[in-house]
Amino acid sequence: MIKILLLGSLSQLGSQTKVFETNQCALHLGCRTLSKARALARGLPRATAIALDVSSTAELDDQIAAHDLVISLVPYVHHVSIIKLAIKNKVHVVTTSYVSDAIRELDSAAREAGIVVLNEVGVDPGVDHLYAIKKIGEVHAKGGKVKEFYSYCGGLPAPEHAKNPLGFKFSWSPRGALLSQFNSAHFLSGNEKIEISNKDLMGAAKPYFVLDGYEFVAYPNRNSLPFQAFYGIPEAEEILRGSLRYEGNPAFVKALIDLGWLDAQEKAWLKAGLTWAEVSQIAMGADSSSETALVSRVKGLCQFPNEADSERILGGLRWIGLFSSEPATVRGGNLLDTLCAQLEKELSYRPGERDLVILQHKFVVEWQDGKKETSTSTLELYGDPDGYSAMAMSVGVTCGIAAQLLLDGHEALSSPGVVAPYTKEICDPIRELLEKEGVKMVEKLV
């Protein structure tokens, strides 16, 4: 029997078991705490829960050696150490994360070990690749050129559950989501390479229409430039991959950045016993911890463009509790993790609430006769409050299908090395099986 070690997020792992439970696979579900692993394994006849700390090299080495495949959904900072142990033990690896430079450097070692390290098989990255490669291939086959390519994705609460200052909710630690809004971004515009600094990223968010009934804003995400080569569109003059949020979210996150709350550096003064107001006072350099002094300092640091934004964001900071006299939950000795502790408390999903994954590609195509045509491919996927979340379905099932194809020895995934789904040969079989699970982008001329 094939043995699979699944590591990481409880919310994403669950839907992967849907794929493996229909096959002859023994699942070992590894979480940092045994209780979480047991909750995941409950009701799965071939699943076993284990407590596993991925930062413990010896423990991780033993577990990887006992399996045929490792699926890693832990934070990306752990992927390299996991892959190195998998290379040592000649065990295949699947992740949903981008191929980092550090992972790419392991390509030769993975080839020598005869293992496949398959990455970017979630939703973004993942589902986005499947449909970008499909459409671009069809255009090129008909003699057309993709002159502009835009792709935006958001993992959000359903609109009815997004009525909070951030317009956002968290099913895992807020740290990653917040830091993703504090990255620099690179993209192609008018055939020129554009860079936006991390501090300016949220200020670059603009309204963006996807479907009727939504009010989204969009901003560039990370580095879009390599996708000109990855997707095989040297003719493109515009390439931008970005993120979607509800209106008001980027402005609020920008305020948090301006106020210093996304600072991950340890602070000697940040100790248990301080109130939230006192933490805010010291972090911002306010005259006192009174709300009047804090509000005045916020206005000075943020330079809000209008009174409406000022009132909305100040109300949000108050709602989160950053002006309160309640004891602060200090975590990690830094402002970012301390803020995350509060956001987990105030902005986690409640029973009965559902999430939304929204993903849209936009292609501007030039045909041989000079005619231009615009089309979109759109995924609108809601979670089931009594079942899997939309994020679990889009990330977990995509990853599970790709992993099963790897285990089945599919020809497209038979060559060892570091791999990502940038070819028709890899994308087509994953996409075809994914559509049978109800995850599909709908194509439309506009």
C-alpha cells in the first residue's frame, strides 16, 4: 500500500483526503498538535494521526523515510528542509507553493535522487496555471498572439460575512495573508518593467470588475515578469498577476503598515502586562495612551485623503481593539504576531459562515488579420458551511489530484526534478479531473 505523509494546514488537508480515500493509500496526517491531526483523521478508515514538528530534523527525517510521498502545506520557509530530507530518502514531494530560488537550486539533486518535486498545484498558484496554459495554447494554435494577460485571485469571506473593518476573515494564521500585502511587486506594462515597493503596494490598489454583485479592488502580487517565459507569451506587452480584496481592505492594511503593526522585528519593550492602548502608544510614538492622543497620532502618521476614510479606519482600529484598555495578547515579542493574535480572535470564521474563492484571467488577443478580442476565464467558488471551504476545495483537491497522478506514474510527471505546471502535458490531466470535482473556470468573450 502506498504511504502518504500529509503535513500542514488542517483546513486544506481535509479535502485532499477526499481524493486519496478512494484509492489504496495509507494516510499519515501530521500536524504540530495531535488533537488537530486526530480531528482530521476522524472518519477516515485509512488515516492515522501523528504529532510532528517540522522544525525537528531528526523526527521529520524518520517520518519522510517511512513514506512514498510527502505533501507539504506547511509555511513555505520549511519547504527546503523538507525537500532536502526527501532527496536524501528518495521520496517524492508535492507543495502548493511557488518554486523559490532555493527550491530551484535543488533540481539537480532531485534528478540524481530520481524524485519529482511538484510545486504550484493549489489555486493561486495552481488552478490559474491550468487555464492560462489552456487558453494561451489555443490562441497560439490558431495563429493568434496574447498581447495582454491579467490574472487576479482572492480567497475571501462570502460578501454576507465580510462586514468587518478588513473585509476579510482568516481560517489560519493571519501572518501570511498580511505579509502578502506587504510585498514589492513587478509587472509588465506597455512593454516596460514596472516595480512597486512594498510600502506603496496598498496605495496602488484600484477598483476592478470581475462579476456583477461584487465590489473588488485589485493590486499587483509579487513578480509577474517570469510568467512571460513560463507561459510562453514573448509577444505580450502587458502581464500582471495580482490579488483581489473587497473595497476598503487595502486602505485599512496600508494604515496598519503606516502605524508599524506589520513590523516583525522583536521589541524589547513589548511585554505581557501592557494594554492594547499602551502598545499602540509606544508603537506609534503617541503622547499618551488616551484615545484622543492615539487618534491624533494615527491621523498624523496616516495622512488620510479624506474625512470619510479617516472615520472608517479609525472606527476599524477601535473595533479591533487597538485603543482599548484590555490586556494585549503579546506574541513573539513583535507587533506583527501580536496583531495576528488579536485578528485570530476577532476575525476567524464562525460556524455557519462560508468563504469565496474568486479567480479571473483576462486575455487580450490579436489575430492574424489585426483584429483584437478580449476574453475572460473565471472561477467563482463558494464554500459549504457544513462541508469543505472553497479554499480547501480549490487548493486541497487540486493538490490531491496532482499528487495522485504522480503516484500513478502519469507520463507528464515521470521525469525527476523540480517541476511546476507550465506545460499542456501536465496541466491538461489535472484540469480534466479537477472539473469533475466541480472546480472549473468559465470562459467568456467580452
